[in-house]
Amino acid sequence: MEHVNSTSSRNEESSSTDLQATFDIERKSCDVRLSSQSITWWEASSTLGMHHQLHNHQCIQLNRIVGVRLKGPEKPSSPDGNHMMTLSQMGQLFQVFTPSTHHPLFSFTVYVGRNSRQTKWKVQAVTFSSHDQELCMMWVDRIKTALQQGHGRPKRLHVIVNPYGGKGKGQSVYDIKVAPLFHLADIETSMTITEGPDHAKSLMQMMDLTGIDGIVSVGGDGTFADIVNGLLIRTQQEEGIDPNNPASVPVPLGLRVGIIPAGSTDVMAYDTTGVNDPVTSAIQIILGFSLALDVCSVHHNNSLLRYTVSFMGYGFLGDVLKESENYRWMGPSRYEFAGVKKYLRNHAYLGEVSFLPSKDEDNTPWDKKGCMIGCGVCSKRKSRNRHDVYKKSDMIDSGDSSSKWRHVRGRFTAINAALVSGRCSRTVTGMSPAAHLGNGCLDLVLVRQCSRFDYLRHMLKLASSGNHFNFDFVEVHRAKAFKFRSLNTDLELAMVAEPSNVENEQQTFGKGSPKRFGMYKAVRTGSVCSTSSWNMDGEVGEPPDIDVRVHCQLIKVFARGPESPESEELSQQCCLCQTHKSDPYEIYSTQDNDVIIADEMK
């Protein structure tokens, strides 16, 4: 390749803000243009005109750039005269060749975040080479300035690592997969390693957050929930809001929270990014994506128990969690062991569920499509006035005869409340596949007392992609708030004999239900116990009687949302290459994404 005269090509600008120059890319001389939104290049040719440029160019959007690194000067290091740049990944060497002459070669590499068809994000690299050092430095400075001015990109993060969650790999996940990417993105980080339960929660209530752009959770769903609880309690206290008052209107968080999955189930990572992958989560944090999530406040006797962000379960799943605490030495396998024990006992619990149904008729728990990027249901709720939404749900008392609260009494094997779909490695579609992240509602899944065989059928459908709602002992409601009151076994006969309660024993299905069932008839199976425990985001909640309110889009996380096939196809065309779907500049394996950046981090 002929040497490029950088003096004549430098500063060929198509506007007052654009830069244009000629660089070597993959042993080809290319004309490159840097605008306020993208880096575009095409093969330099004196015989091809504008038509060639429009249909044979490639593009990197600036809002997808993870970082940029300047290299040089370097001399040819291979026998054929090509310059060799080496990156290391899990002990293997990947080489990117750029042409060279006898003159020192300077270059800069742009690292781009891009999602694949498997919804995992990966880092790709494009190297721009020139013999003009000042030209490379000018382009690097311009790109870094644009990134620093990028809307929503964090500059300083505090990382909280739970070294005990899941399989105990939280620290190694961060050190190997996440920290190098944060360093590449020039993000300043500080770190705290948790020492026990509630450490993250108490830290968020006392820590000086001045200058912090966000908090990053490295652990499981419990670690993320603890961080959110600490931040929310702190925010309410600073704003003069009483968190112990169930009717209070909470103030949204000012900080975003990032989720790096390193736990047992990692439900929140699945629901906010569509995949359980630390690299994907780290890239979306770096790029500054923002996603609003609903939060539930849980009260008992006018005292705040905690805020929940994903799931609550009473009965079977509450018993499993409490039992599993005795076998923490087993790791994640403790849940399966405790689950088998509780399944064989087949306990049921008497109680009353009162709930305020959602008024939205355009979405139901039986919808075939769940929450995805650009969700119309969540966008509609975002456009409403937040304060008015809270007033309508929070200020209504279930004892008010003029309200529209509904009541269901009976024997329950399980009472589950899903704020998100709950997808994870153990269930393909989750507890409630059509749950939304920011619609101000949760899905109540009431499983009445049934035989072991029937409950096994229900759980097998839940673990697979089947419809676990389609049983006569299961009913589902989309609600903005609910209350649960446990009942003693001595009241069972009186409750059933009372005529007014016959109507309450009927299942009520909203619009969109696949079918409506008649009177439910309980079967004589299992044992009826007094009370169970609540599973609240993986934490045991002992008081059975609770008051739960959903607060619409109360927090924001660094995430883009679950990918849909349409969004994946769009990303294939607009992020790195607008005209080609191949990955000509991919240097990282898509198998495990365990990337260690060697030379570029120096």
C-alpha cells in the first residue's frame, strides 16, 4: 500500500465540526470521517464517486464506543513487513495485522460494544493506522471528548462485590470480566467487598455519594435488592418522607444502579438485559443505558419491612427459602434439596388476599408478548404524571366500601407476586412471562391447595415454556397493590359456611383470560398449617401479614432492556456496520466473552 500523504489529507472537513483523513484499516487505505455522531469510512479510490461511498461504507456510532486507545510509534515486527498487534484472551493470542513501511507507524484502536444474535454483547475493535502521530492524537482527543460529553455515560462508579453469593465467584467475575472494560472506558471506580448480610444496605445509607454517577452490584438478586433498599430508605429520609407510612409517596432514586450477575439465579440481569452475562451488563453500564423499574414497598403494622424489586412468594417458595438457609454449605444446590423436602410435605395455608386490580385493559398476564426494548405499555406509564399514579393506588384503603378492592379467601399452596417475569436458568419464561418492568403493576399468582401430582404438573410447566396458569387450581391477577392476612385453622369451617364468602371463593379473571372457571372445589390433600414465611427477593420475611404497594418506575438501572428479534436485527445494521452483517473486525470469541485486554490497557 502506498504511503499516505497525511499533510494533504489532514483536516479535510465536510463541516465545521467534522474531521476527515485517510487511514490504513485492515491493510487498506480508507477515507475516514468523524462527525458528532459517528465514524464512517470507505475504501479510498479516485475512480469511484459518491455512489460508491454511500453503498460501500462502514460506520461506528459514537454512542456505542466503549473506549479508544492510542498506540505507537512501532516498527515492523514480522518478516513480511506487516505490523503485528497482539491481544490476549484466556491465554490465547489474537493478532491484528496492519500494513507498515520503514517509517514508524502510529495507530489508535476504537473498541465498540455490539450485541449478537444470541443477545449477548461483545467488544469489537477497529484499528486506524497512520504515520502521522499528531493526526492520531487529534482524532483520539476528539473521540474522547465526544464520549465524555455523551449523555448518560457514567464517569465515576462505586462497585459493591458480594464474594459469597452464588458459587462465590463475585470477586473473580469482576476482576476478570468487568474491571478491564471499566478501565478501557476510563471510568473511575472505587470498591467495597461486603462482609455479611445487610452490609450493602447499611453502606448505602451512610456512604458519601458525592460525585458518584452510579452504584454497581456484583452478586445475586439479594445484593442488588440490598443496595436498592439502602438507597431508597436514605432518599426518603433526606426528603422528609416517612418510609414506615404505607400511604406515603416515595421519592425516586437520583442514582442509577448497575447489575453484574454473579449469583444463583440472577433474575434481574435476565429481565433487564435478556441474558445472564457479566460482559453484556458491563458494556451496557459503560454506554450509559437507562431503564426504569417498578418497586414494591412491603409494610407490616405500619412499619416498613423492605422494598422488593423482583418477587415475593408465600407458602411453598417461602418455605423452600427458609429451609434452604440450613444448607448454605451446599451452594445453589440447596434450593433443589429444600424444594424436594417441602414438596413431599405438601403444606397449605389459610389466608385472605385483598388486591386492587389494574385498570389497564391493553395488557394482561396472559399476553403472549412480554416486556421488551421500547415497550409501549411501560412508555405509556412513563408519560403519565408519577404523583397522580401513586395517589390513585396508594391512598385507597381496602376497608373502604367505595373502593374496588377484591378479596380471595381459602387454602393456598403458594401465593406468588411477580414484579418482573422472573426468567432465569431454572425457568425459561419465568413466573409471569408477560410481566412488565415499568407498568406500575405486579402479577398475583394464587395456587390453591392441590395434590402433589397437580402441583408437580404446575411446577413442570413453570420450569418449561408451558402455560403454568392453565390449571383449575391457579388464578392470576394483575394488581397495583395487595394485602395478605393469615387465618387460623379454627376459622376454616366458619369461613366456608359463611354465605358471603362463597363469592370470594370464585376465581376472577380479567379481560384476556383464556377461559373462565366456575366454583373452585378444594381437594382433601396435604396438611393445613398455621403460617408460612415470605420469600422477598431471596430474603426471608417472617411476618405473614403484609401490605404491598407498587410504585411505578421508582428506580433506574444501567440496562437497555430485553432484546427482541427486531431490535437485534436493527443493531446488526446500525452499530458497527450499516451494510454488512458479518463481523470483519471481531477479535473476541463469542463463546465465553472472558476477555483480558493486554496492551491496550497500558
